[in-house]
Amino acid sequence: MNGISLANIVLAAAVLVWAVYRQFQTRPVGALTARVFLVLGVIGIWQIAQLVDSRGISSVEAATLVVSLGLAAIFGWLRGRAARVWVTDGVAYRRGGWAAVGLWAAAIAAHVAVDFLGSLLAGAPGPSPLDQASIMLYLALTLGIQGLVVARRADQLPSVEAAARATVL
């Protein structure tokens, strides 16, 4: 394992711990700007571009990346749907919970399974460098989709005058 991949894994783990921790915080919808997702996405795209430029990628790696990013989108959507969203005093709030944590665990398991299957199909002894290089893009996509789903749900809540104070699921 080289320094870049170790740094990538440490950074990805830190982002993941941060994201899971934030699931349990009550926050106004939109409190986290798109900058975080954009920064992670740009880092991810840059890392993938560097890898492609230095060694290229196989068709199996490309297919694995597409499946992995598809799973990132699906799990982001599911977590966005699992979050509680409500209005108090005209402000939309959101909070995740154990369902979101379970979905994070399922997403990680699915991501690892796809990487493992891709490695088997490619005849590689371990994860491909593309799997490691795509971690930031995966996190950017899954967190971004989750945020968009929550924001969309908040936009559909009734106005303050008619707002039911119950959680919208």
C-alpha cells in the first residue's frame, strides 16, 4: 500500500465517521453547503484522472466503478428518505438515526462486495487502485444525493401556518 492510498483510506474513514456522527444531530436543512460535496467530488475526480493518466483502467475496473457509483446514489437516496424532516417555527430540520447508520453499513458492505467481485473478475490479488482512487468520489456522490433528497423533502413540507409538527417520512 503506497502513501497515497493510505492517506485516501484515512481521509475516507474520517469523512465516514463525520457523516455517521452527523446523522444523529438535529440540523436545519441546508446547513451543510454544497462545498463539501464539491470538494470531495473534485478530489475524487482528480485522483481517478491521475490514475487513468498514469496506468489506464481496465474494462472490469470501469464497470466496477460504474456499479459502485450507482450504489452510492441508491444508498444516498435511501438515507435521504430515512431521515426525519420537519418544520419548527418556519425552519425545516432534519435528523438521521439508526436506520441511516444501518444504511451506511449496508453501503460499505455493498461497496466492498463490488470491489471484491471486480478484483475476482480481473484476476487481481486485491482491490484495484481505481477502487482506492474512487473513494472520495463515492462519498461525494452518496452524501450529495442524500442532501438533495432531504432538501427536496423539506421543500415539499407545508408552510409554517399549516405545518404539522410531526415528522414527515
